[in-house]
Amino acid sequence: PNASSDQGKPPVTDFVNPDEILAAIKNIEEGKDSSGWQNLIALVATIFLFGIAQMQMNIGQKVIGIILALLVHEAGHILAMRICNYKNLRILMIPLFGAVALGNPSDKSAKKAAIVAIAGPLLGLLSAFLSAEVYYFTDFAFAKEYASIALVLNIFNLLPIRPFDGGAFFNELLLSRYPAAQVGFGVLSVILLLLPSV
């Protein structure tokens, strides 16, 4: 029997249909609910593109560690979103930039948004600590490499400026009731981000 005719099961094909990838990404861009199957296709496709882009930067041997650290970080956001009753949860990799966890909040709560923002770095730092422990007891080289990558990634993300998670946490927790302060914080963040290039 044709696998695609079975109800409740995704169609089985020999390749990932580009139309399915585009449909999943379009749904995400428009804020529409997408199926778990579409989200998985989009995640796998963007991981593949991210890996290719990173390998072009001559860091091929570190690609797995970078991808894993990003996925663990974003999984922290997804876990917090699930606890806070967000809907349509998904993760996408962004070639040359990183990754993003997406979800639709059930209500506009600054407290929940702050929890979601800080959850990524916290889970990432926990994974770095556990990986360092694994290296200490086993001398497993990849554990050391992953711990280093995850530590740098997540500490960097705790910087209290937008668009980093530390900035989002600070913004939601302290400035969400003051629109003018949020605008000022956004402008200050842009200035601080541009300073190194001056």
C-alpha cells in the first residue's frame, strides 16, 4: 500500500521535496500553524544549509559542536515556551548567524517572555558544565570541544543588549511597562553593537 494514503502518517519519499521546505518556511514567516512534519523538514533543511555554510568558513571539524550547542540552546527556549503554553513551537538554523526558536504565545506576558529568553542560555551553560564533567572523567576530546563552544556561545548570549537573550530578559523584566525606555534601550543596543566596527 502507498504510505502517503495512511491517515496520520507523513508521506514516505526518497528525498525531501523542496516545495515542502518552502511551505514550512512560508507558514513560519506568516505566523501560521505548521505541522510537526513540516517543522521537522524545515529544521533538517536549515541544519544542512547551516552545516554547508560553516564548512565554507574552514571550521568543518567544529561544525557538529556548533550545531549541537545551538540546538541545545534553542531547546532551552522551546522547553520554556512549552511550560508557558506557547503554540506552534519550532527551531530553525540560520546559516552564518545561528539559530532561532519560534512559538506563538497564548498571552502577552512579560514574565513568560523573560523566562523564555533566559532559558536558552541557562540550559546551554548547564550542558557546557555537564560536557566538561564528561571530559574530566573520560578524556573524551569532543566533550571538551563542545563545552568550550557552548560556554562561549551562552555567555555571549547573556550580554544585556538586544538582540541577545540577556537583552531580551532585561527588556521584558524591567522595561516592558515603559515603551519609551524600550525604544531607548533598543537604540542603545544598536550603538553598542556598532561600536566595534568604528
